[in-house]
Amino acid sequence: MPNQRYTNQSNKETSKQSSVENLSRAIFTVNRHAKTAPDPKFLYTLKRKALEKLIAEGKAQKKGLHFSRNPKNSRQQSDVLVLAGDYYFHLPPSKEDFTELPHLGELDDHYRNPKTSMSLSTAKNMLQNYTNFHPSENQGRPTKKTYEKPVFKRLGESY
């Protein structure tokens, strides 16, 4: 009987870990850290894959399009607003999003996602288990450049 109880408890913990609320908190944590990370590519990819899977499973919804606060090469750019649990996130839009989703205009500066306290390692592990997306050997770690001594030539010599 003790094994039965342990098995049920581990199943509850697994389902509890992959609940929409916990996953959205993990996405929020990863997103917050990606904004200041030296190499944020892996974190943003993990966020995108988790949100796409939540949308595909019907656990998150695309609400509309927002004008991007930091457009890249154009004057105006839109992002998709996604609701997952109690949290809102932005994703890059697909072509279909422009025809299917309403445009909500400017971003509301008065709304903030709820605060959460989750470590980055816990959030990454949870999202990696959920999406089955793991970093490759050279991904996820910024490469450290080796120091090269400057080469000095005498005045008048060519390089």
C-alpha cells in the first residue's frame, strides 16, 4: 500500500507541475530573465515553444495584436498578445495572425503581470520537461572569447 500512495502523490506532483498556472509562472520567470541575459536566444526560444504548445493544447489563447514598443527595422511592428493563466505574453506574429486576430492598438502601460517568485533553474527545468526542448552543446551558454595580444608594428611598417 505505501507504494500506491507514493505513486499517486508523484502523479499529483507531475500534474501540479504542468498546470497552466505553474507553466505560465515559469514562462514569466524565463521571460523576465531573458530580458537581461547576455545570450537570451535559448530562453526566448523556450518561452515561444512553451506558449505555442499551450495554445495548441487549448490552455492559452491568442487575444489580439499590439503595436510593439521596440520595433526592429520598421517604424511599426505588431506582436501577438497571448493569455496563459493569469499572465499575458507577447509572441512574434504569423501571417495568419494578421487576418484572424483583432488589432488592440497600443500597449496598456497600467497593466502588470502578477508577481511571482520562482528560480530560473526551476522554471527552465519545468518548461524543458513540458516542451521536450533541451539546449544543444553550444546553445544556452555564451562562448567566451579568448584574449589575443595586440600586435604592434614599428612606425611605417605595414600589417
